[in-house]
Amino acid sequence: MSRDKFHRAFGVYGIITIDNALVVIKKNGGPYINRFDLPGGSLEDGEFLKDAIIREIKEETGLKVRKVNQLGTTSFRYPWHYLDYEMNQHITVFYKVSEYEGEILETVAQFDGQDSLGAVLVSLNDLNEQNASPLVLKAKDYLEHKSFATDDVEYKSWYVLSDGEQVFKK
């Protein structure tokens, strides 16, 4: 497969647990649309990684991060027909949020570039490949095994959900 057919995305993502449930966002864009995803996203021009994760979590969940530790970096590769691309490679830096303040917001402010409709708590047992992004599945694995695996993950197929197939109601 030609390398020029790969769309590459880079972002920072936070793992936050409350009462043994994972904080996830209701995704409203990209290949994970209509699924649960981790709060996080792309860096703004010149932004440091730590500043980006703190900003993204606030924008997408309403939580104000007080303490965060980087777990590691990995990437996910899967077919995604987007613009002229045939594949997506999502390079991700994961953080564990250990201290925060505030309450999660089920709806958040919408602005250009916002791809979160808000945040919810979901039990790990209720997260699977049909309703969650690969990032959420990586977070679930980390929480269940108490170890962050940096192995890259390839999905031979990836199904983008339509509005009728969303796992949450807008």
C-alpha cells in the first residue's frame, strides 16, 4: 500500500477514572464519531504536550486537571476513507490523570474544532469494539492489567458509525 495514502493524526489523551468507571466523551467527529472516546486531541501551534492534555480535558469534560503523568506513546492504524486517504495512523500520547477538580459535563460548549458533545462515566465492562474507540480500548486494557502496553495496534477493518448507529443519543 502506498505511504501517501495514509492520513496521520497526532494527539494527547487522558485516562480518568471515577468510582471504578472511565470518563469518556461522546465523539462528534472523525473516524470515532458516535462512539465513546477518551478526552484529548491535537496540539495547538507551539503548545506543550502537558498543556494540551490539560486544555483538552477541560474543553471536553469540564474537569480541571491538577496532576497528570505520561504513560506512553503508541499508534493505531486502520482503513479509513477520508478525503484522498485510504488508511489512518493515529499517533497517541496517553496520560493518567490522578488529580482533578470539578464535575464532568454531559454537554460542553461547541466551537470550531470541538468534537466532543460532552462526557459520561462508563463501566469498563460496558466498553467494547462496537461502542468505543481504539483509545478507550487501550485505556481499558491499561486499567485492567495495571500496565501500559506501547505496542502499536492495527485493525484490518474499522467501521465508522452513522448517526443512526450512535452509541449515545445527541
